[in-house]
Amino acid sequence: MRNETTNRLLNCAAFALGLAIFLIDALTTLDFAVAVLYVLVILMVALTGSMPATRLAGGASAVLTLTAYGVAPPHMDDHGHLVRCLFALLAICTTTMLALRMLADMAQRRLAEAALARSEAFLAEAQKLSKTGSIFIRFPEGTMVWSTESYRIFGYPMTEEAHLSRIMPRVHPDDLAEVQRTHAAMLGGAPLIELKHRLRMPDDEVLHVHLVARRTVSEGDRHEYVGALMDVTETVRTQQALQGTMAELAHAARVATLGQLAASIAHEVTQPMAAVIACGNSALRWLRRPQPNLEEAADSVEQIVRDASRATEIIQRIRAMARKSAPKYEQIDVNRLVVGALEVVRRELQDHRVAADLDLAADAATIRGDWTQLQQVLVNLMVNAAQAMATMPGRRQLTVSSRTTPDNAVTVIVSDTGPGIPPEHMTRLFHAFHTTKSNGMGLGLSICRGIIERHGGTIDAESPPGGGASLIIRLPLLSGDGSGADLRAQVPSAIPIVGSSTASHG
Ligand code: ADP
């Protein structure tokens, strides 16, 4: 509003000035190029910012200059009068052009500023929505620039100066060493940085952040980084909740498997218990003789201890499988894992008249994982194999082999001589609720896949045209630093059997 009034005043003043110049120019015989003063009129109009008005002022000034030249009383020096008129016209044209050029530049700058403000607003909104802030860091000073979202993530007001030293008090104490290591790498000029860590905010809330930064300048010991800082707290919490649900599902499936094995488990426990009773009775007989035979009695008691230990072992194994506990990642000897799983299903295999054959790698391959969950996978595959072979008239053979591979992985293959898996089922084999059994739930293999993937491994199936199925598990070997690589991004090194149908997951 204020602008409009000012513009109107400027226009009026310019009009009045223009009129005065015209009258003086037309009615007097001054020895002076009065018309040059029209440039003031043009500049006053240009101040309003209107290009058409400026153009009009320029045109009108030129016309008035020529009119005044035409109607002016005769001058003493006609030649000088003409030169002054031309000079004024030149000044008017030049000023008009410059004023128009300036106005065009201003308009363009205003547009660019508006576009910049718009894209800044978009960026700020996108950063807010995606919870991703941008940061700039300069080493060795540690000076930083944070976007609004970065300020929010670090929990500082925008008035605070951004600096590396402000981040350190926010870093979760357990992640401090890792963050310091990363800063040392940046100080050394590492080209690319990726770091996931936690922040502990003043109100004790824990945030999970993911920093990705790229070195943009590196001159001597001066390095600059531009990066994105993502607040991934919600994703991490969702993942944790999902993992909790997966663990519950895996536990439910484990209990269901135990239910399937109940008869054979009961049988297996009854056997040593019956032996305990028989040995106890015979020990008593040796002791109650008129001449007690202590040696024979001691033998029987030793046998009792062995049988009771065996029963305890079986019960402990079953209790471990039935227990609902958080995953415990530890160093695991793969061969021991296979033998342990086979122990759980030994009786079931016998009941199905399945011969089990172990072909384990000579060297002890160790991995990092949760024993109960990995055992659950093997038990599931062995039970599936036994059930697949249950209707087969001929030889029923289960083979479990383990091998280490040159790419630092261990492969465990559970093969059977059952009917195999039809090619049309291969793509859905690991999908939840895919089952061909009348009483099946179709969750076993999908849970197995989840467990193996959480261990950084893969699970595939192969079924050669001649029959039989092989379920192939690949897990990363334990590396020197106690961790295992993630095999899922790597190309599987297993050579597929030519002409067989395969399903692959992981
Ligand atoms: P469920 O045992 O409840 O059916 P799974 O996910 O364990 O669920 O198995 C899904 C399906 O995969 C089975 O119904 C069966 O058709 C097929 N399958 C799994 N293992 C084998 C195997 N060794 N041989 C043939 N088919 C198999």
C-alpha cells in the first residue's frame, strides 16, 4: 500500500517535472540543453519499478523534446540549438535503455530470489518430512553448518553456532568410541563416511541416526565434507518391534515342531528312564545278596548315572527349544550345531525309517549366531525331509553335509531322497502359508528364511529332475574381529545343478 502511494507520488512529480521542462524548453531561448533534464523524469518513473511506465516516460520525453524544438522561438544560434536537441535526445534514449535494462535485471533477480526461497522451503519441508538434515564439516577446525532439520535432530536452537564439539555431548556413551574413530578418519581425509550411531538427548531420549558424508575439498590437511544426517529412530524402533514379532513367531513355530515331535521325544525320554529303573533294580539285587557284590552294584549305578544324564540332556535340549528368550549371539561350531539338531530329530527319523548320514567338513567352521534359532532351522529342514520321504517306498536317506567355501562362508546342505519339489512350487517355496501338507501351516520355511537372513546368510532349494530335494544354507564364517559378513549382497558361489529346478532366497 505504502509502495503504491509512493509510486503515485513519484509519477505525479515526474509528470510535473516533465511539464516544467517542456514549457521552459519550448518557451525560452536558454543557451542550455534543458531537455537533458528529462533523464530525471525517466529515472523518477523507473524508481516505481514499472517497465511500461519507464518506456512511456522515455518516449514522451523524446516527443516533447522534438516538439519543443519545433515550437521554440527562433534562437540566435540555430545550429547550437539543434545540437543541444540531439544531445538531449541521446541522453534520453541512453537513460531509458539503461533504466529498462536495470528494471529487467531487477525483475529477473526477484524471480530468481523467489525460486530460491521456494526451493529452500521445499527442501526444508522435505528434510522435515524425511527427518534428514544436511551438514557441512570442515576439518581440522571442526566448524560446521547445519540445516534447520540438523538443528532439530541435535536438539540445539538455531541461534547456537554449529560445531563438532556440540555433537560430542549428544553422542550415546556406548557409541562414543565409534564416533571418535569416524572423526579421526575424516581428519585423515577419508573420501566417504557412513556411520550409524545413537544420540542421547538431554531428556534421556535415545535417537538413532545415520550419517553419510562425502569429502568435497581436500587440500593438505584441510578437508571439507558435505553430508546427510538421517534420524532413523522410527525405522529402528519398527525393525526392533518386527524382530520381536518374528522371534515370537519363530518361538511359536518351534513349539509347534516340538508338538509334532512329541511322540518321538516321549519315547526317547522313556528309554533311558526304563534303563534307569532296570539298572536300579539290578543294583538292589546285587546289594541284597547274602554276600553283596559291590562291584556289580557299582557298575549298575554307573549305568544309572549315564542313562539319567542322557535323559537330562534330552530334556534340556527340548527345554532350550521351548524356552522363549531373546536371541543370544555367540560363537557356534557348525558341525556341533548339525549334530545337536540331528539329536533332536533322531527318534523321529527312526520312526520314519530314515537313515541319517553326516558328511561334515573336516575343519571346524565357526559362525556367529543364536544356537536355538539356527538349530530350529536345521530341525525344520530335517523334519520336512523326513515327512517328504514318509510315503516313499524305497530307500529313505537323509544327508547333512557342511563345507567351508573360499569366500569365507560355510554351506550346510540338507538333502533327502524324497519326491523332490515340483518346479511350479519353487518360486513360492519360502513364501509364508505355502504348504502341500493337509495339516501344514506353511510357515516353517519362511521362518527359516527369516532366521538365516537375520544371520546374514541365504537359503536356497534345489530339486534335480531325478527326485530328492536339497535345502542349502550359506552363512558367513566368523571373521577375526568376531563378526560375520553379510552374504546376501554377494553372488552365490554355489554352482547350480544343471537341469534342476531351484528356488533361491536371501
Ligand atoms: P509346512 O511343513 O507346514 O508345509 P514349510 O514351510 O516347512 O511348511 O514347507 C512348505 C512346503 O515346502 C511343504 O508343504 C512341502 O510342500 C515343501 N517342502 C519342504 N521341504 C521339502 C522337501 N524336503 N521335499 C519336498 N517338499 C518339501
